Amino acid sequence: MRSLVVICIYMSALMLVAACSPESATLKVERPLVQPEVQIPQYEKPIIKPAEWITEDGGQSQLDFNPQVDILFVTDNSDSMKSAQENLVRNIDKFTAGVLKNRMIDYHVGVISVWDSSDRYIQMKKDQYQIGDLRFIKNSQGQSASNRRFVAKSDNNSKLIASTLNIGVTPYAQGGPEFEELFSPLAAAIEKTGRGATNEGFFRQDAQLVVVLLTDADDSSKSINPEEMAQKLIDFKGGRAEKVSVYGVLVRPQDSDDYKDWDLRIHPKYHPECFDMTSQKNPKNNGKCTGFGPDRLEKFIVAANQNEGTPDQIRAKHIMSIVSPKFGDDLAKIGSDITVKTLAKEIFLSQRPRTDKNGQLMVRVRYGKQVIPQKAKGGWLYNPENNSIELSGDIDYEYVEGARFSVDLAPLTLKQQQ
């Protein structure tokens, strides 16, 4: 009985509490909450905002484009060179076509003659020129046109170049050279460059130095060897070997003796080793000699252009035959090579450029308003080692007076560079 009373009291209290609740009087039984599986959101890599582009100009002198070339001919004026000089003059326009066509190139063209250190030559020579002296400019009539010693871009006259290079010949009997030296006058020419010196103004510090040897003989200089002469030119350009180019218009060992100077002929006076000298009056050819070529000059050309390939590659590119049936075409190839080397340029950047999402370098190179394409031939490439833009020398520029280069680039941030 007591238990029944307790239950009744409990139920009454429970009903009283439910009646006082603001909620519905109906008692709701909630199901246990089931926690859903947590999904971790996947985010793409942060999108980098478009880079800020800058323009590398800022008045840097390296962005000015005034390519210079100093072309020095070392010409043999011995009696046997008459036809070779005339052939050069007839074809000189093919040689200078590229240099003169490209109005960007600021050129100097001059000529010196070979030398002979023998007492006979020193005593008999009649002209006014000393060893290494540049010849005076000559007009189309072969007369000295002024007291200037080289043709410049400002002359704008290819005929003036042709007449100046036609220095003529001096026969042996009239004091012409017998043992032609090419190294000694070349060495003297680069030393006569100071203020008031004979060759003042011809050689310029930043210009490409091009030497063209024109001879049917070999060098006979006793004071300097081929390797020393090559190094002297490189030292003259401040150790910058890329600023020196040497070419030769020469005879070959297999050429007929009729085309060679006496010192390269199979002749008892110059090459007694080729003869049986038992009879001094009538020496007989012993058959041991097949022909001589300008060995010293070839060694010099290889040494001076040593960064341009193997010795065979250098000889093929830098030496042409003085008796070639394609003389004009061969001369044009040399002129074209000189033009390409002169127009080649390197622009050093102050900041490293970045690449876009496709791996493309974010760089644009302009010459004035002309956009230069990014390619090896006819355009530019980026050199990461030097952080520089290398422009090839065969770009077809749209010349504009006073135009400059500009390099637009998106630079790496400091964090990205690290």
C-alpha cells in the first residue's frame, strides 16, 4: 500500500513539472546524434598574382647600340702582287656589302704594307711610309685625297675604300720587298696609336679588330713568332679574344709556283734542301719537295681565332685562296662573317627574370619599337650564367637613328631567387 502511494506522488510531481514548462507538454525523445565524417578541404596552390614588369634601361650605356669595327688590311706590295691587288679592288664591294649596308655599323678601314728589314730595302725604299704606317686615303684617280689615313663611316663611299686599298706594287729592282714581313709591321701599327702618333684615331677601344692578310708569300719576321703575334693583338684589345678576328687571302701549298712569291717556290736560292747542290751553276731538283705554303701565317690565323673551333674549322672559315675562281664569293663570306661578329651584343641584366606557368621566360627585348624574337638565329637567347641577353649578329634590324635597346622583364622576388 505504501509503495502505491509513493508511485502516485512521483507521477503527480512529474505531471506538475511538465505543465509548468514553456515547451510543448508532449515529451520528445531525440535520437542520438550521428557525427558525419569530417571532410578536409583540398585547396589548389596559391595563384600567384601577375608579376610586376620592369624595363631595363635606366640610361645604361650598354643599351646604346653603336657597333664599331676597325678593319686593317696588311697588303703585300711586292712585284708579284699586282694581279692579286687588282682582283681585290674589283671585288671589294662584295667584301664591304654587309658592313656598309647595315647603317648601325661604325667602321674604319685602313691599310699598311708588308716590310723588309734587310739593309737593301731600308736603303732603297722611296716612299714616305715607315713600318706600320697607315697609308693615306686615295681618290678614284689614285691620288692622296687628304691627310687622313683611313676611310670612316662618315665618308659613306665604297669607291674610296677600293682606291685606298689599291696601294700598288714596287718591283724588286726599284727597292721592293724581297723577304715579306707581315707580323713586324702589324705589331708596329698597333703601337702607333697614341696622341700625335701616325695611326692616331684608327683603333678604338670597344671596336671589333679585324685583320686581313693579303699576300702570296709567308711571313719572314724574325722578331716575333705566330703565337706571339696573336697574343699581342688579344692583349691590345684588353685580353678580350672575342674582339679579335684575323683572315687570310693566301696561296696554298698545292697552288702552282707561278702564283707564289719566290720564297714559296721550289727554288734553290730559297729552298736549297729541294736540290742537289753539287753543281752550284746547275742544281738539280731532287724530287723531295712538292710545294710550300704560308705556314707561319696559317699558325697565326689559327692562334688568333682559337675560340672558333678546331684548327681545320678555323682554316676553312678564315682563309681563302688568292687564286680562287670564286674570289668574289669567298671575299663576300669573309665580309658577312665580319658583319655578324660586329653586330653581336650582350646585355647584362640587373635582376633575374622569372618564368610563367608554362615555363616561358618572361622577357621581351626591343630595339626602338622593333620586338626582337627569342631564338638562336636572328634573335636573342638568355644566358643564365651571366644573367644576360645575348643578341646574335644576324638580326634584321629596322634601323632608327638614335634607337636603343630595352629589355622588359618580370623579375624574381627575393624569396623566389633563394
